[in-house]
Amino acid sequence: MTLVRWDPFRDLLNLHQRLTAPLTGASDAFGAWIPPVDIFEKGDDLVIRAEVPGLSRKDIDIRVEDNRLVIQGERTREAEFDEEHAYRLERSFGAFTRSFLLPKTVDAGRIGASYRDGVLEVRLPKTEVAKPRKVEIAAS
């Protein structure tokens, strides 16, 4: 009888992959992946940075619909080797979708994006009303 070491985190990861595969549209649970993002304020903009290594700009689709910012793309596996002869395959591939509800303070018509070194940066400028302004105190 062969003893196998139990790893509860592996079981949780497998469960997570099986549950999220239908949401991402991946054909199998192992291919599901979701790029990690950072969301922060910088000056008068909200910024979303997503790690999407291995994709080109044309593989990424960004759109605004129903007051949501939607980022979609697909990373495909290179066909440079036969999977039967692979020792370890850990990188995830497949389609992904990330969706973010836009706050009312964002000017959706001025959203811009850039892509460099595998990092997608989406800038969400605030509306003029939402920007902080200094109030002068009048002398009386």
C-alpha cells in the first residue's frame, strides 16, 4: 500500500478551481485563472493594475457596460512541447473575465488604459464634482 501525504490546501485549491471554472468559461477546471489586481487612488484617478503576463495588447478587451468596467482576455498554451513529455505544468491558461462596479465619482468617458511588461493599467479619472477643492475663508 502506498502512503500519500494529505495536503488540505491542495484539496481547497482543487475545489476552488472546480467552482470557478463555470464562471470563467474555461473548458476544464485546471485551465481557469483570474489575474490578480491592485486598485488604488493616484492623484485625481482611480487606478486598476492587473497582472496579465504572456498576453499581448490585442488579447485583452476592456469595455464599460451597465456602469461596470469589464476586462476580458485569454492566455493560450504554447504548442512547443508535447504534454506527455512534460515534467511539471503549473501555469494556468484559458479565458478570464474581471468585472468592477464603477463608482459614481468616475468619468466613464475618459477612462484610459496602458500595457507594459505584462501589467495592464486602467486609469479611471474622477469627475470634476468629485475632485476635492480648497475653500477659501473670506475675511469679515
